[in-house]
Amino acid sequence: MVAPGTSRLILASASPRRHQLLEQVNLTPDHVAPAEIDETPGKDELPRDLAGRLAAEKADAASSQYPDDFVLAADTVVACGRRCLPKTEAETEARQCLKLLSGRRHRVFTGVTLLAPGGIRRGRVVETRVTFKALSENEIRTYLTSNEWRGKAGGYAIQGLAAAFVRAVHGSYTNVVGLPVFEVVSMLAGAGYPPAQKLR
């Protein structure tokens, strides 16, 4: 176990949503250190494997600067079948994703890796299944004008206007937002992070 106050919590992600989710359960990161890595899926790489690999690579990239701290990294992948949907930057991409997800069930995988003092390494991938209603052309067009889709895996943000598209969520809701809070709290507590022990 780590003595209180001796190590910091480093979030290896620039996502404001992940930061907010940690703050929500009183696990405010001491520092944010986004890791720049190549997020291109490997040939025939499955969505679950991609989420786990990217989280691990982000944690490893950030940990070199913070070897004595708790480094937490995550990556979210939206999948339709075996297909990994992009983090959409262009409207045409977002439109294609929304049309693909319309009226269907898809899966959201978030890989989480925690590196802790003493060489502790924890990693897991959490899966949530989300079902969209059938979307009209007007609904898609209206959503695209919001720009909420920009930079979002699968072209939507469940915590925003796209909540109106969701018929059902099976599994962790916060996982779809970008961080499975229950699992992260458990991982931190198991690794000896003091605030997480109190929350467990």
C-alpha cells in the first residue's frame, strides 16, 4: 500500500469527460498528461483488442514521466459487428456512423490501464451494449449541426443530444461516456490509491 500523499493520480487523457467522471467520485487527477500515440487499428484487429492495446500504450507513454505516481489511461472504441468506427472529425464520417448505427445495437468498449508505484499494472476492457432507435434524415441532419459528434468515437455523445436516440443501454453507462467509473474505482483501490480505498 502507498502512504497517503506520497503519489499523485495522473490522467493520461485530454478528454474532459473522463476528467469530469473522476471528479464526480472525488478522484480529481493531480495532473493531466495526454499521450500522443498512433491510434490506427491493426490489420484484422478486433474492437475489444484495439481498446485494450491503445489504453496500455497511452499508459506506457505517460508513465515514463511519472514513474512514482498512479498513471491512468483509457481508450473508447465503438463497434458495429467486427468493425471499429472512427473518432469522427469530418461531417461525412459522422453521418456514415449515425446511418450505420440507426435502428441497431452496437457495442462500446473502453480499455483501461493503471500503472502504479511498485511495478503494479492493471488492465481491463469493459463492454456496454447500446441500442439506437431508427433515425430519420432530419434527426441526423439536426444532430450534425450541433457539432457534438466531433472527435467522438462512433460519431455521437451519449451524454448530449444523442441521448434521445438511445433506446437501451446494457452495462455501464459511464463506459459509453468514456470511463467505466465502477471498475476504475476498484482498480485504484486494489492498487492502493488512498481516496479510492475510501470509495470502495
